Amino acid sequence: MSRRTLILGATSAIAAEVAALCAARGDRLYLIGRDPSKLQALVARLGSAVAGHLAADLNDLASAGEHVRTAIASLGGLDRALIAHGLLGDQPRSERDLEHAREILDTNFTSAVALLMPLADHFEAQGHGHLAAITSVAGERGRPRNYTYGAAKRGLGCYLEGLRSRLYRSGVRVHNIKLGPVPTPMSAGHPQNFLWGDKAAVARGIVQAMERRWHTVYLPRRWALVMAIVRGLPEFVFQRLSFLAGR
Ligand SMILES: NC(=O)c1ccc[n+]([C@@H]2O[C@H](COP(=O)([O-])OP(=O)(O)OC[C@H]3O[C@@H](n4cnc5c(N)ncnc54)[C@H](OP(=O)(O)O)[C@@H]3O)[C@@H](O)[C@H]2O)c1
């Protein structure tokens, strides 16, 4: 039987690649994205693999439960869900403008929690399923460049960790996909280097993490080593390294 997969934030450059891989292997998909024209283009690209789709702003927290119920009803059940939407935002602005800080925190943390609550209950009741969310290496150390975004992603990682242990005995798997930088609209204009990933390879890694039941995965994989080093730096060293602690 083909897998029934829900992708939230489906119009993200990386999520669209994941959706294409899932469609190619025979999954039936329900796609939720904010931008109706990007969503229509993705639905047209994926053809009959898409059982349903919805254009929605996921920061409308009160509608999260209904979105999840609609997706489950359209697919006739659910086996996998990926939460992919995110907002880097403007770090200096988020330090002065509480509304912008809230938008970053809601998009990367609160809206994901609002979706994880009904998804976790559904998977727990059925006794199987895979729940994955995309976090970021930015959540591993607070950096002046992106600490509002990083704080939200770290919070989401902690939430996923607790949820994973809650659901472990029910057979449900919870995956934290920790991404390093990847060229997408979110990172447009940022200077790239050899550590950057490629969105197609990262998408394959996300699908593989769910197949192989890896609960936490760094993508590209080299970021596991990079972050082990960065996490281990004492703060007085970290603060003297401008490529880490600079703006
Ligand atoms: N690219 C990187 O370097 C990088 C690194 C680490 C982690 N990540 C994470 O990877 C994930 C995918 O991002 P990406 O790189 O593929 O960037 P992207 O193409 O810019 O995708 C971000 C997506 O989030 C959606 N979104 C933002 N706010 C939303 C809201 N309130 N409701 C619904 N959708 C919303 C955007 O929708 P619209 O199309 O309507 O704008 C967009 O489709 C994100 O969680 C991001 O934080 C990315």
C-alpha cells in the first residue's frame, strides 16, 4: 500500500524536492503551503500523486487542528508528516520590533507545536507513523547573526526530543532534521562556501532519515562534525571568532 504523506510548508524549495521524491516512489500526498501560485505549480508538477492540497498561513494557529484533520480525511489516513516551513527573518529588526520577533518565533516554533499536537495524537492512537520537522544548526549556538531564529529552532528541537520519548513505546518515530545552509530563497544573498549543501541531496537525506528511522540527522552529514566542534568551543573562545560571533 502506498504511503500517505502530509507535507506542511510544501512550497519551500527543500520541501518541494522531498514531495517530488515521495511522489516518484508512489506516496499519496497532501500538500499545505502558503503561496497559492507556488502551490498550484507544485501540484501540477506532481500530478496524480497529490490527493489534496490547501493554501494556508500556518501562523493561523487556531486552524492547525482542522488542517491536520482535513489532510487525514483526504488521504484516508496518515503514515508520514513533514513540517518544513520556516522564516529566517531580519535579526537586527527582531531585536527592536517585538512583532517581528514574534513572527519568527511563531513561524519556526509555535506553529510547528500547533501542528505537532494533533499529529502526535493521531499517530499515537493508530500506533505507528513518522513525524519529522526541519530545524537548523543555527539552533545549536546562539549567534548575533540569527539568534531569534536559532532560539525558535532550538526550542523546536527540544520539543521533538520530548515528543519522541513520549511516543517511543507507541511505535511512532519522531525525526529532527537539522539542516546546515542550503541555497534556497531563505538563504539568498548569503555568501556560500564548501560547507553548503544542495537541496536535492538534502531532500534525499530527509527521506532516508525517515526510512532508516534516524531520530536526529544533520544534513549535509558533515555538519555533525562541524557542530560537534562548534558546540565544544568555550564561550570566551567563541566570542573571539568573528566568523561565528560576528554580525
Ligand atoms: N536554506 C537554508 O539554508 C536552511 C538552513 C537551515 C534550516 N532551514 C530550514 O529548512 C526549511 C525549508 O526552508 P527552505 O530553505 O526550503 O526555504 P524557503 O524555500 O524560503 O522555504 C520557506 C517556506 O516557509 C514558508 N512559510 C513561511 N512562513 C509561513 C507561514 N506562516 N505559513 C506557511 N508557510 C510559511 C514559505 O512560504 P512562502 O512560499 O509563502 O514564502 C516558504 O515556502 C525551513 O524550516 C528552514 O528554516 C533552511
